[in-house]
Amino acid sequence: MNQEEEFSKWDTVILPKRGLLELHLSEVWKYRDLLRMFVKRDFVTYYKQTILGPVWFFIQPIFTTLTYMLIFGNVAKISTDGMPQILFYMSGVTAWNYFAECFNKTSTVFKDNQAIFGKVHFPRLITPLSIVVSNLIKFGIQLLLFVLILGYYLWSGTSIMPNSALLLLPVLIALMAGLGLGAGMLITSMTTKYRDLVFLLQFGIQLLMYATPVIYPLSTIPEKYKWIIMANPMTGIIETFRYAFLGSGQLNWQLLGYDVAVTASLLILGTIVFNKTERTFMDTV
Amino acid sequence: MSDIAIKVENLSKQYRLGQVGTGTISHDLNRWWHSIRGKEDPYLKIGESNDRTTKGTSEYVWALQDINFEVKQGEVLGIIGKNGAGKSTLLKILSKVTSPTTGSIKARGRIASLLEVGTGFHPEMTGRENIFMNGTIMGMNRHEIASKLEEIVEFAGIAKYIDTPVKRYSSGMTVRLGFAIAAHLEPEILIVDEVLAVGDAEFQKKAIGKMQDVSKGEGRTVLFVSHNMVSVENLCTKLVVMSQGSINFTGDVHQGIKQYNYSSNKELLINIDERQDRNGGEVVRFTKFQITDADDHPIEMAFVGETICLKFGYRAIPNLENVVIRIEIKTFSGHRLSILNNYHCSSPFEKIPDSGTFCCKIHSPTLAQGDYEINAKCLVDLKEVDSIEKIGTLKIQNADYYGTGKMPNIKDGILLQQSYFIEKSLI
């Protein structure tokens, strides 16, 4: 067409609106070095001016695990499916934290980065992606800690059975990242103009944790209510994660398939809405 | 066709005034309701032009309205206008920070902006880390940055501090580093907004030099927004004057600056009738003061060598004769540069009307750039009847006075026409 011909002469064309599916992913790839820098910045500045420094990466999950052991394990006496409490809670906390951090941080991306977004153009998708990558490294460190403790229990002969489901680990990580990213991008786009959702989110994530088998095994839920917990896409992920490392619980392929479907749709929807919002959010934030 | 770097067509931007709150959602719903029925946005038709001084009735305002212009490759386009004229909105759209409401921009080549230098600088990170941070935000990859690292550090002149966190830098150093990075971006189109306001004289010179290199030497296009007419005059090859969201003037820089000066002529007429710090004022009273150019347009400032006219409105008792007007030009530091009067230069006025304007035309004044103070006296039969000090300020702007393409850098003084030669014999 004539118009298309006209456009091809220019490198940059700025128009009021752009199509829903023009995501400019190639531009994101061009800016991959920026993603590296964002991740580096997160690490360089995270524990600046602290005495313990990177040790904090370990302290957080250990204390959470100890708290859960005390309250849910010893006071409330919730079953851990016969697994050692520390391993049971730690596996849940490590995986859950990764999802929750991705979700939490992504859901305030626009608000947190107004200053930069207001001055320079770069593919905004880089920012949520850098959050996912930063947290992945953090998750890796915490996973290492978990594996060390797991190793100790294996050596001392406890009946835990890491199995071939471990091969699914990359898929699980991708699912957690995708879920957090997709949901977070949806929320941040919806909260640029109307901030009401922000208040909901703060305890929403907390609530969601209790609707996920983090502090209890799925097997303790009465059959009647199981569908509610299973509708939560994190359930399948955490259950599979635990099954792979500890051999407890079960591998439910159907549930995992459902998770993949939910993650994919959230991710696509989130990316589209995020890209649409990104164009004018500076005027409404 | 091929040498046009930026083409802006019918560009408009609408903003909503007031706060985002519960009222906003009804508009949003209405807009959405129109859009699903395939109708036009109902709020696009309303909105008023952007005059921030008067409180309008509409909740919507056009920050930009029907902007059209083209910039050729290698041109330095100056954009001037008062605060709120829409300059920054235009630059924000150009640098893709926000998108226009209607219209389009087409550009050839990478656009980089210096909307605010040092974007993304993290105070905890070192200068070196921030060069990479800022460079990648601007769209360079790390190999490009690494290859230019030394040049950037040298240009910014902060080699000693390169491994110190930026939070320990002075504000001048931060700006220098930020500008240095942006100057080495090598985009085809560079957008600069008032950055030169910070930094010392030496660095400003360096920065202006770099911008000239970029446009002249390397054929890149620069868009330069500034309130500093001297830098605009020095740097730009084309000018756009904006006012209340639309373009008033496009074209020659010199003419554009004059046009810009006319556009604010309301404030250029100074009322001095009420001033009490005067000597006299009964027989003849100075009431108004204004400076105009040769074409009788009120001006805020004049270029070196440009003919100007000082005008003093007065009120007097009838049938006065032998009236002398005496004008003193002083530098702001108090040095008298000249006294002008019609007694020596021509002859006293006879039979002046009881209300009118004394005019004093100064043909190609040789005052150098700077601000000058004007004092005025009126004498009848050589007796002082009214006298006011600091009646107004004469602002002189640098220009190519000698016609050599070079501008003298003298301030608050006078320029004299001179010629140079060498005699073979020793005096």
C-alpha cells in the first residue's frame, strides 16, 4: 500500500496508537545489555552498607522456615506428610518466595520507575524481565542452601527420595517466573491510573500463600474443597517441586498442564496490556 | 526528500487537568462506550489552548495543537518559547516517553535525548558502572560503551573519581558525566533540553563545541531547547518559536528571536507614572517607557549594532518651550558609558504637546552584550523638571558585529570599529 511504502522510508514512526500485538520483542532483544545492567544494579545495591552483606540471602529463608516450623509444625501441628519439617517448609518457602517476589515487584514497576520512564525511552518490558532474572539468582542461592540441607538428611539416611521429576525443575522455574511476571504486569498496568488495587495486593499475596500448599501438603485438604486449592496455578508447581526433591505428594500431569495453560494466557495478556499502558502511562501515573 | 531527518505532521497532545480521582472513571467509561460503538473519542473535540494564566472552563487542555515542521539532516533546530509553551511536551513525544493524541512523527535514525542527563544514575554505583548503566538505557550495547569509555571519562574530566560512587560527586560533576555519555552516543538525532544551564563556563564551552561538531562535522541533527538566546543564536541554524501549544514562527534564527521578543510586548511597556522616587514631575512627568527596534516593534533586547529607539511617554503643562531630554546609559556596576541629549546633538524641543512621547533613536549603538541601566531627565530652560533613575533596562544581545563570523566575548562595554595593518618602519 501507499502508506506502507511511505513508512518504510523512516526508521522511527511515532503514532498515537499501535496495534495490540505489536510487542516490539526484537527491540527488547536489542536492549539485552540493559537487562544485564539492571540485574547488576540490583545486586550491587541490594546489601550496600550492611555488615552481613550477602549472608542476608540465607538468613531470610532460614528464619521464615524456623518460624513456620515453630508455629505451623509444633503449635498448630499441621502434617508434613511424614517429611522432616525443615525440608518440607523450606522447599515450600523457597519456591513460593520466588513467585511472590516476581509478582510483588513486577506489580509496582510503573510506579517505582516513573523517574526513569519519564525521561528516556527504552523497551519497558526490560524492567519486569530484569526483576525476574534478579530474583532467579536469589532463588538459585536459596535453592543451594536447601539442597545442602537436603544433602545432610540424605547422608544421615532419612527416607526422602529425590527422583527423576527433578528434570522438570526448569519448567517449574519458568512457570513460577511466568506466573509472577504475567500477573504482575497486569496489576501494574491496571494500577497506573487507579491505585485501589495496590491496597488489595498487599494482603492478597499473603492470602494466596495460604491457598497454596506451602505450609500444608495437598493431601490434608478434604476432597470436597480440593478443587479450590487446585484452581490456584501455584498449587501444581509447589506440589511437583516438593515431589521432585522429597518424593512426597504426587506428580499430577493434569494439574501441571493446567498451570502451563494459565501461565501462558496470563503472560500473553499481561504483555499486551503492559505494552498498551506503557505508551501513555506517564500522563496518568 | 532524502535529506529530511524529522517530519512532524499535525501533532497534538491533550492533557486532562486536575487530579485523577473518582471523576475520571466516568469519563473513561464514556470513552470506552464510544469506542466499542466505533465512535470518536467524545473528549477529543473539547479542550482549550494552553494559556496557564487564565483559568479555563474545560477540564481538558491541548498542550500541543497542530504542530507541523520538518528538520533537515545536519540542521540544528532551536526551539524557544515561554514556560508552558509546549516545548518539553514536544520533546517528550519525540523521545517516545509519551505518545501523541493525534498526528505523527517520522524520523530517520536513532533518536537520543538529553531531556535530563544522568537518567538512571544510581547513587550507590561508581562512575564507571553508571556509564554502563546510563549508556545502555540510552540504547548502546556494552561493547560500544567499553570502546568509548576512555573518551567519555576524559571529556567529562572526572578521571580521578571514576571508581567512586556517584553519590559523592558534586552536581556539576554528575551533569558533566551525564552529558559526556550522551555526547558519545552518536545518535543520528540528538535532543538537548537546557542541560547547559549547569556546569561551569569551561564545560559549557566544551559542550557547545561538541554539539557543533556533532551537527557540522558529523552531519547529525540536533534539536535544542533553551531559554538562553545567546546559545540559541550561536548554535542553531533554524528556529521554531512556540507559544501556547502551537508554532508561531519557523525559519531564520535571528528573525525568530526578534519575533519571540515581540510576542511578549505586553510586559515591555513600563509604567513609571506611579513612581515616587523621582525628582520633580509637576511641570513635565515621565509616565511610560519602552524600547523599540528600527521598525517600531517593542523589544525586550536588541542585538549589538542594531538601531534602537528609547521612548519616554510624558505629560506636561501646556505651551512648554526649550525642552531638553537627557539620557544616561550606565552599566549595572555603575559605570557611566554615555550621556545622550538633544541639546548638544540637535536642539531643544519647542512647543511640545501636553502629552506625547520623547523618542531617542540610537543609530547602530556600539554597546557590547550585557544589561544597561537607563536614567532619564527632562529640563526646561536648562532647569531640571523631572528625573528618574533606573527607568528601564536595555538588554544587548551578542551578534556578529564586525561581520567576520566571530562574536566578541566582551561584556558591559563598548565596541569600536577598528582596522589593523603593519607599517614597515619602526615608529
